Amino acid sequence: MRKKIVQNKVSIKHKAYSDSASAEGHTAFSLPLTNYIEVNSLSKSYEKGSVLAVDNVSFEVNKGEIFGLIGPDGAGKTSIFRMLTTLILPDSGVGKVLGYDIVEDYREIRREVGYMPGRFSLYQDLSIEENLKFYATIFGTTIEENFHLIRDIYVQIEPFKDRKAGNLSGGMKQKLALCCALIHKPRVLFLDEPTTGIDPVSRKELWEMLRKLKSEDIAILASTPYMDEALMCDRIALMNGGKIMTIDTPQGLIEKYDKPLYAVSADNISKLIKTLKLFPEIENSYAFGDNAHIILHGKTDKLKEFLIENGLTEIEIKRIKATVEDCFIENTSEQ
């Protein structure tokens, strides 16, 4: 029966949690919890165990905290979200949301959380206003009751409230999806790559909104492939290949980076990257925007001479502070 419920849920592409809201509506769950999400040794595989998507991950998210899962596509982020929102079953390990077990207490969890999946999953043929009213009704509430949670975003989409969701721009769709996820005042908010495919202005606005939600003591678990968005989180977990490589604050992660990191530029970036790999005193090198970042165990003058000898010009080498992306690359290379 449990598996059948999960399969039915998946088949409607994460639209309303149709079996989650009781006739009484949203039921508050009050415990003196600090860890709103607890994950202990959670694993998930697909294709009869041949593909290990999530490999023994553990972390916790506190109330009023934005916790980021940072990593590329295929890192296992979405599988973690789908397990914690009770859409799929884990192979092993324990997950709890607000003290509820993700296997045994899936109905309770669905009443208490908001979920914004990676793909737009609202009703395309309903208007903005109709989608909001529908989700509010599902959870036994109204738009007005929790309007303070969505006000900052709703005022941006209100002029288009009669427009069908399927006709909205990418940024407007994500804003509507976030409003629908918040409409029942969840204590935990799951956001799976909420800014993918939207413009930089909308990305900035969405993250500003999430920072404001901290004051409501909502625990937010967000994933993103964009390393710069890690700085908007209170703590982050760097993920790759289904594993968590490290957990820290963004600043703590950067401060622990102790390798001699340099930015190198030249007239031909493609040739520069190839040439840097030939220099014996470079531990690692990779493209980073219009430059190359390198870990150099040696003198910059010697490297510059080497680059000139190999036909490069307009060379500039400078010591730099690591970014979260540099930390991610370093952790990946150590695996």
C-alpha cells in the first residue's frame, strides 16, 4: 500500500499533495525541536541497485536556517528532496522532518512542508489566482490568512493574476510556485533548484525573499548548481556523485582553503589552459570565467617565463582568495 501511494503521487507530477490535507486542514505540530530536518546515513539507488544516486548522506537543518545542497546535475540532490518529501522510499538510512519519519509518517510530513520541485509543476491551464486559491483550499486555508508570507513576491505577479500559469515567463512561474509552496505556512520549505532557468534579477529577488523567511523560523533546504548562490545560505553541503564531501558555512569553507591559488590570464585562454597543464609546479588548473585558476607550488616569475616561451602574451598572474567553486573543485579532486 505504501509503495502504491508513492507511485500515485509521482504520477501526478508533484501537483497537490492530494492525500496530505485532511478535512480539518493544516494541523500544527508543536515540539521543542531545533533540528527540523534530520538525515542519517540515507541512501537511494535506481535500476535494481546498479545506479547509486544517494550514498550514505547525513546532515541536519535547524529552524530558521537556510541549508544549501550544492553540486552539479547528477549529484543526488533531487533524490534527497524526493525522499524527504515522501515521494520515494530510501533504500536505507533514516530521515526525519519535524520529528516525523519519512517512511512511516508521510501523511503528517505532507501537511507540514512546502515543496517546490525543480520542474514547474503547477496547473498550466489555471491562472495565477486560481492556482493560489486551489493550493490554499487543499490545505484548508486562504490566501489572506498567510498573505504576509507571500506579499513581497505576490505584488510582483498580481498584475498578471488572470494569466494562465503556462503562459508565464520562467521567473514568474518560479515566483508563483514559491507562493503556492508557502500558502499554508509550512514549517519546512524544500526548494529543488528554484532559480534554474530564470534571469539574474529574478534569482536575486527570490533569494532575498528566502532570507526574509528566516524570521518566520522556517527551515529551508535548497539545492542549486550555481556556486555563487551558496553564499546566500547559512550552511552548505558540497555534493558530488551521491556523496556529501563537506558541510560548513560558506565563509568557513573559504577560510579553510589553504592552497596557493592564483588567477592567470593571457591572450589565448584555450592555449593557456593546455600550457598550464605542462608546468610541473602546478598541482591543479582549470578554466574559471575568462581566466584560469591554478594551485601553484613555485614562483610566479618562473611560470610567466614558461608561458612566454610557449608563445603566450598579455600574461597576468595574481594571488587570489578562493571562492566556493574553488573549494568544490578542490574537494572533488581529493575524492
